[in-house]
Amino acid sequence: MAQKKPLKPGQKAPTSGQYERIGPKGGSSGIERTVTRGEPMPPTPKKGEGYRLVDPTKHRKR
């Protein structure tokens, strides 16, 4: 599941999982946040940063 554009702070998360904060040019920061689907993405410390999904939550069927 490749994301083309990073999610901006305040946008609703399309999928639950771990999102990595990325720089304005797409560089990796190594900082991840857990966000639930439908919740807004957290604010970033610098302008132009966004989030990229790196590890979607895995649900098992019962």
C-alpha cells in the first residue's frame, strides 16, 4: 500500500497503524506515531512535515 503524498497534520488517517514523520522533501525522521483510522494526524514541530504509513495495524479474524 504505497502512499503517493504524505498526510498533513490534522488530516484524518485512512488506515490504523504506525505513521512515520517525514520532512518536506520526503526524508525519513525515524519518529513514528500510532494513529487510529479516522483520527486526525498529530501536529508536527516544523512546517512542511507530514506522515507516511509504515506499518498498518494487522487484525486477525476470529
